[in-house]
Amino acid sequence: MKFYKMQGIGNDYVYINCFEKDIENPNELSVKVSDRHFGIGSDGLILLRPSKAADLKMSMFNADGSEGRMCGNGIRCVGKLAYMLGLVNSESITVETLSGIKLLKLNVVDGKVISVRVDMGSPTLEREKVPVIYSEPRVVNAPIRVGGKEYRITCVSMGNPHAVIFTENIDDIEIEKIGPLFEKNPIFPESVNTEFVEILGSKDLKMRVWERGSGETLACGTGACAVTVAACINGISPRNEDINVHLRGGVLTIKCTNDSVWMTGPAELVFTGTYSE
């Protein structure tokens, strides 16, 4: 089985072209290839599949084998790989995901994809659609007690659920301890991705992320979008302007308009290889 190891600012996945032959056990395979000691090493597995509704379909699986609805860094790499493999020949393509069809605009220079801009769609704030169990219709700067400490969270869905926490000194947070407590908290029936955010300025936000099913990762595209949405809602950042979100793996540029959230960032091929069980 031929695979492509790709990363978007450190958020790395194993990619497989399934246009000719599909994978029968992607959940199990994702666990095997993600292992950084006994496998290839990645945050999960992403399959490129044919689609009747878009140019292609993206199926994404976390390192624990669970299927994810959307991956911002992953979808940029999907766009680049599809262009590299000749599955698409346009610089504007559509990708079907479990969170709907996303529009990608490829920045191509001398035949190579340098960066990708993604229309991530409108954010969801309604509690039942995030989903989150809470007394108010929306969870904005709301108190929650986790691990014996009170946090204030803003909940946003960008196709998958996020809990955003604005705080200080995020480098000192023991995310390995607190992350799982948020992920498995009973108020999140589908578990949750948790972002800890430090405000560097109105247009510069620094974040760490604990992703459900994967743990702390170097980057999370949907997380960066959720953080920017939360910053706009809480009056920290302006709408309709580029906001730089600084992650451990690099910087993503996010713009929140009245209708959508746009994400721009790199997509890199690390190496290719073959895998046999």
C-alpha cells in the first residue's frame, strides 16, 4: 500500500489515494500507522476517495481509530495531494467531508502548491449542535469547573466540537492532565477538542490544543478557526480582518466574515513510502 506522509504546520497524517482501491478497515489501520514507535507515526489517517457530490471526498480517522468529521490542516494537504496526483487539475476544488462540502483555493507557483485557502463554512454556536449540555442556548465565556478549577469556556463547532479558553501563560499549562478531563467531561456528549489561548494582541493569538482522540498536537486547523470565532464573539479580535493564530507548529491566518471562516496555511509533503501489515 503506497502512502504519503504530509503535514500542515506540524499536524501530520498518513494519506492514501483510494481512487483505485479503497481501504476496508480504516479505523484499525489508523491506529497501526499512527504509532510513532511501531508504525509510520502520525496524528491519524486520511483517505482520498471518489465523490459524487464534489471533486473528491476526504475521510479522516484519529490516532485512536475514531472517525473525525473535519480536519483543517488535513484538508489543505488533501488539496495539495489531489493536485500533485492529477486527481484534480483546477486551482479551485471542492472536497466532501462529514461536515459538508468545502471549497479550497490552491496557491500554485511553477506547478507546485505553496499554500491553500479553505472556506471552512459558518461556525455553529447553538449548544445542541456543538454539542454541549448547558442551560443557555449558547456557551459564551461560561464558567465550568474541571479538575477542581474554574474555567470560562466558549463552545464552537467547526464541523467538530471545540471548547475555547482564554487564559495566560499557556506554556505552563499541564495539558496532559487537564486535556483529558475536558475531552471526556459529561457535558460534551461527543467529547471535545480543547484550546487554551493566550492573547498576544487583537490580531495575534497563541494557542495550544488537546484534540479528542489524539492528545496534544502541534496544530489544529478547525481549532484555530474556533479560537478566532471565539475571539470575535468575546470582543477580542475584529471581524473581516486577518488574524494570526500562533500554534506550536507554525502560524495559520484566519478571517471571520459575517458568512464564513477562511483559513490559509501551508501543506507539505514529508515523504512517501509503502506499508504492509
